[in-house]
Amino acid sequence: MDNMWEAITKYYGIDWIAMILNALSIYLLGKRLKLGFFLGVVANLAWIAFAVLADSAATVIACSIFVVLNARGWWNWTRENGPNKAPEATR
């Protein structure tokens, strides 16, 4: 049981927080809520902190790119649709 708790808390719970925020971000974006982009940025910053603790350069690079993409998504949404209006659905 101690090994399981150690595995869960090895990275101070940052990985668990990042996972939950990432899932919530995707859910909110699926609901067409701009807050999803903000949570995506926060989640990926948490993943970057985790990656630094885990010595994973690839994860730092990937999550840095994801931060930029989430920020760009938020920016484009705000610029094209106003601060609160969801974009029109396209098929």
C-alpha cells in the first residue's frame, strides 16, 4: 500500500491535477465554452512542471507548444466572436 501512495504522490500530485484540468478543458471545449482554452493553458503549465520534475524534455517541448496553441485558440475565439459568444458550428 505504501508503494501505491508513493506512486500517486511522487510528483506532488501535479500530474493528477494536470490530468483533471486537461480532461475538464477538453470537456468545456466540447461544450463550446472558451474557458476550456484557459484550463488547457493551466493544465499544460502543470504538465510542464511535472515534466521538469520527471526530467522529460520532450514533454516540456510538447506542452509548451500546447500552451501556445491554447492561447492562440482563445485569442482567435475572442477576436472573431467577441468575448463570450461561441463560434458558429460548421460541418
